[in-house]
Amino acid sequence: MPLYEFKCPECGREFEELCPLGATSWPCPNCKSENTIRKISRFSAKSAGENGTTKSIGGNKCGSCHGNCSSCH
């Protein structure tokens, strides 16, 4: 199941939930409102590099190389 981000317009709380694929709303854990909105999220994943270092996949940089590391791009 994917992790989706939601915002509740009733109480303003933002939260994440593991939901079935394609879920467009989820009850707010704070006020129990059913009127929540799924936020647009960016995909990110990490994988181990050849020498044991981590590199980011999906458009994110690792943050430690400041854009100069060939394994991050």
C-alpha cells in the first residue's frame, strides 16, 4: 500500500496514511472529518550504491555532495 499525504480543511491538520492504491481521501485522525484532501507528493526512493553509500533515485539528491556527486544524478 502506498503512503499518501492528506490535509483536513476542517481542522487544518496534515497527516500521512498507508492507504489502498488510488485513495483520494481518508478520515482525519484529529477531528474524524471525512472531508480530507490528498496532497500531491513527490516520489523518492533510496538505494545502496556500489561502495555501500546511499544514493537517491527519483530526482532527489543525497544532500552530502551539494550537486557535485555523479552517483546522485
